[in-house]
Amino acid sequence: MAKIVILGSGGFGLALAIMAEHCGKHDVTVWSKFQSEIDDIRSHGEHVQKLPGVPISEKIAMTSDISCIRGCDMLVFGIPSSFVRSVAKEAEPYCDDHMVIVNTGKGLEEGSLKTLSEVILEEIPTKKMVVLSGPSHAEEVARCVPTTVVAASVNHDAAEYVQREFGNDFMRIYLNDDVKGCEIGGALKNIIALCVGICDGLGYGDNTKAALMTRGIHEIARLGKAAGADPITFSGLTGIGDLIVTCTSMHSRNRRAGILIGQGVSPEEAVERVGTVEGYFCCKAAYDLAKRLGVELPITEQLNEVLFNGGDVRHALGALMNRPLIYEEI
């Protein structure tokens, strides 16, 4: 039996806890920084805002004491990107060399422009770092809807451990050693989903959505390659797979926030209404990283104008449609 500690009692952290507990072979603890959140979950028997209608078993331990990490076999980060570094610093004193550390967050750190596993490794040096990523809405993982994801690591044994311990009849896990590619794909697909949502909010159709998704994955792969990733990775689950699910589902907070923006709601208010919108926070970091690496990201650039410089959404789309005519780059 593996002792698993999941940092974060939001949707995905709880979904993983529920899934792991369903397997019947794990000792699962969920940590939240906020005791009030734990009390609310226990009182209702579910997370009313994030996973309504999904019961949280009493067998899943919940605590606000981060020392619960001590002695665990697997430590899973299931928290928003903007809090990863601070929580990693808080967790570090209780970590040891034997535990496998797993990041499930998707984003880039503003300022440093590092991927989230790089942020964690700066605070918790380990040779057993694994990224778990792919098309996996928490609302469906928690309900045991068949899902496929990727465990990415330079440490093959650590990735296999995650594959073995989390894999089950409704969670199929593939292995990959392109950590950078898997994280770039998971982070930047949120940007494209925001754009798709904006076009949905404007009342545009499937043609526009398909165009954004297709050119979007090309844009993601272009940045990924410049950052050292294998372009083939973006053809897989953490690239096109994650992009499809995030751009087409109403489970996607990025798409929902985009719809509001397309309907005329300010970006700031849209984020406040929807909650954590990783694409909003990732957009500027991706734009800055592209400038650092000398890569052109037209979709990301236009979204950056809309989100942070008061740009008009229709003007942004017009700017994309009227770029110089070229051959299609594949």
C-alpha cells in the first residue's frame, strides 16, 4: 500500500484522491492550507463548488498540517501555478530522498518563466520528479470516466511507479521522457482555450474554433521546440489531446472565462467570476518566454493585448486574419 499525500483540496487534487481511494490499495491524505475549506468539505461530504455531487469518502484523510508529508511514498502537487513555489518551500523540510514527487499543475511561473516542475525542483531537489499531464478534467476523473494521461520524467523508474500506482481500469497512463514538452503543452493549451472561448462568446462557429486549435498547436510546438522539447510530443496526449478537451468542454474554466470576455465582460471580472483561469496567468509568461527565445506566437500576442493592454477582441481576430499570406507551416 502506497502512502500518498496530495497538496491541494481543489478539483483536481480531490479527484486524484477519490480515484486513488477507489483503487483500494492506497493510504490517501489531502492537505489544504485552509482548515475552513476542509471543514466545509467534511460538513457537506463533497466540494460543493468544485465537484458538486461527488462524495468525498471519510477514508480520505484531510488536514491543514503540512507535516503530514513526512514519510509518504508519493507527494502530489495539485495546486494553482501561482502558489507552487510557496507551497514547495513549505513542504521541503518534510521531504526525503525516497519519495516520488508528482506535479499535476499546468502553467509557467511569471517572472522566472520556468515550468512548474522546474520551480518545484528549485525548492525540493530530487531525482524522482514526475509530471502527470494530459486531457483530464477533474469533474470526470472524480467520476471514474475513462481517461488517459502521461507520466513524464527523466527518471524512468519514478515514472513507472506513478504509472503503476495510479493506473487502473479507468485511468490509463503512458510514459514519456520529454518533461519540457509535456509541461509546455499543458501550460499553453490554456491560452488557446481562452481564445476559443472568446470566439464562442462572439458567436463565431466551428470553423473559427478549428482554425484556432490547429494553428494553436502549431504555435505551442514552435515555442516548445525552441525551449528544447521534442516537437513530436505535441502530437500526443499532453499536446493535441489536452488542447482538444480544454477547447471543447464547458468543464474548462479557460473556455468559460473566454466566453465571458467575448460577451463583453472585462478579463479581470471574467477571471473573478470563473475562479482559477490558468491561461490568464500563463499568457504573459508565454509571451515573455517567446520574446526571450525569439519565437513568434501571433495568437498568444493578440490575447496578451486583450488581457493586459485593453485590446478589443474583434480587432485581435482581425489582426490574425490579416497577417501576411504565407504557405501553411506544418
